[in-house]
Amino acid sequence: MLEWIETYMPNVYRMGWDTQTGWLTAINATIYMTGWSFLFGGLLGLITGLLLVLTAPRGVLENKYVFWILDKVASLFRAIPFIILLAFLNPVTRAIVGTGIGAKAALVPLALSVFPFYARQIQVVLSELDRGVIEAAQASGATIPDIIGVYLREGLPDIIRVTTLTLISLVGYTAMAGAIGSGGLGNVAISYGYNRFADDVTLVATILILVMIFVIQFVGDFLTKKINHR
């Protein structure tokens, strides 16, 4: 197998596996950026999405001022193209993580790009739940934390579905993060493949990204079907 790769994909072979610029390093960088940015951005998006539902008109904590602010913040960040967000947030990124390049630096813009997208997805999912279930919880004297628990339990299958969609989008964002030298498979495809006319490197990097997306989709679909009893 290695001999075949060396013969027909020489550039892929020369990159190596576990060197500083090898394939394993690129895969790990993509997983690192996707996982950590979703942890921070996804948590912020989940909280924002919940608050948008709770403070919306006829919501449990109806508050038009809080709702208006959250709605505009989510819309504003979602409207900014990710590649512009990379440049715009560079001073903030340097202040937070101490550097403007590398995988760690990519976490700040990645997290802030995913949070409004995920917040809107969560808002849509929870807004479409049967209001009768929520009203029944209120009538039984449920507290706000209890009602939030009802929202999350009832919406869990769809939350998993939109989480899958968000993670897949995030993998695509990591490719654009190569603009700040973040590393990862997207950066390999462009910097070591396209820019150096190494088509075999671009091909393999693309295939690996597709495999990663397929795995995320498979796991998401499996969990959704496992949990969804409706």
C-alpha cells in the first residue's frame, strides 16, 4: 500500500503521517478546532436560543427588551461572512489566546461564528414544540429550571439533528480558518495542495474531510433515531 501511494501519490507520501505537517497532525487540528469551538460556541448558542424562546412574545419569561437585544445580536453575527470575521476579530483573538495564528487562534472566530447559527436552530426547534406540554408544566407549578428541562427533553431529537448540521458546517469553517494559518485538512488542501499544484494532496485532504462529515452525519442520524420515539 505504501509503495502504491509513493508511486502514484508522491506528494501525499512526502507529507508523512505524524510529522509536524503530516496527515495525522492535520486531522487532529481539524478535530481540535471543530470540537472546542463547538463546545464554547454551541454552549453560548444553546443558552441564547433558550433565552430567545423564553423571552419571546407569549414566552415563559416574556421580555421584549431582552428578546430584541438577543435577536439583533444573533442576526448581526450571523450576517458577517466568516472570512471577514477572522480578520475583524484578530485583535480580540490576540487578547484572549495570545496569538493571531494557529489552531488555538481559530477557536475565537469559529466559536463566535457558530453561536448565532446554532442559537437560531435551537430557537426554531424549541418554538415548534407543543405549547400544551409547556403550559401543562406551568400549571403544575414547575419552576423555570424545570420548564427548561421540559424544553430540552421534548426537543432532544431535533436538537441532536441541528447539532449534527452545525458540526458539519463547522468542519467547513475550519477549512476557511486556514487563512490565519490554523492548520487542519482545509489548510492542507489549499496550502500544500492547490497552491503547490499537488492535486493528489488536495484529493486526499478532501476525501478525509468528507469522511469526517460522513461520520458526524452517521452518528447524528443514529442518535436521533435512537432517541426519537414520536
